[in-house]
Amino acid sequence: MTGLWVTCLGLAPTPAQGQEGPYAFSIRGGTTLPVGSFRDETEGWEGRAGRGTSLAMGFTFPLFRFVGGYLGFSQHKFGCDENVCPEGNSWVSTGFDVALRVVAGGGMVRPWVQGGVHTHRMEARIHGDAGPLSLNSEGGGGYEVGGGILIKVAERMSLSPGVRYGLGNVPISGHPNLGIRFLVFDLGLVAGF
């Protein structure tokens, strides 16, 4: 990851060449894939997590030369083991992102990398002794890092396929913490102004 950051820093000569504009808004949608279970098999109570969906939106603004700031909101859903959750229910993580973002180059196709902190508020409905039980985490945090490319489709608009890796620690009252690790594969639409 450090090598990718250094490469992008060296390729991005000015902010105007790399970004859609001084400020940009993006909306993204895709797939989440858990990396292993959310807890160690010997300690886990949550069963196996599965594939789900991801939706995100964010705002990029200039910080220093070619480095931008990113503020965003996202919701990641994960499939929940039917032995833990009533059929059809998912783990849902909702959170905010604060990150640094670098876009390299000024052509029609430009690489980007991003990394920062991510909050997690996890919710689920699980089987309880007296029927389904709603769980809500007491906050939680972690980080997300990722990258992708911007493909220019208009003067100030790009499509942006990308992949991100996230890791978090989510405390839930009465249960061991969830140690979530996941990948997000998504596609975004980025508009500059």
C-alpha cells in the first residue's frame, strides 16, 4: 500500500490535472465480501458471514496540492448464518468515513488511492431464547483502504470502479466484540464542481 501511495504522489503534478474539479461528489454501489468469519471459530457466536451489498456516497475537497480530503457515508450488508439470524436477515454496518485521497495523472484514465478511518454501527436480528432479538452495536471503528481508476465520461464526470479493504472492531453488549474484515468491490459515478 505504501508503494502505491508513493507512486501516485510522484505521478500527480497538480490538483487540477487529477481531479474532476476542486470539489467532487461520488455515489457508489457494489458487493461486500467478508474475509473469513467475523470472529475466530473458537470464540465466535455469530456463525459465518456471507456476501452482501454496499452503498456509499462521499464528498472530496482539496487539502494540499494533489492530496484531497474525503468525507463519506456508507452502508455495508453481509449475509448472516441462518443458525444465528432468522432467514433472510443480514448484518448491516452503517458508518462514516474520513480519509485522504490521491488521484494521479491527468488523462482519460487515472488511478486513485484512498485510506482513512471508518466508523461501524452494526445491527442484526438474531435468534433469541424467546424469539428474534434485535442487536445494535455500541459504536465501533476501524479503517478502510482502497484504490481504483477514474474513467472520464464527460468534462467533469467519471466512472470509478474500485476495491476497498475494511477492518473494524465492533462492541455488542452481552456478546464478544465482532472483529469484521471485508472487501468491497464497487462502481462509482463521480461528478466535479
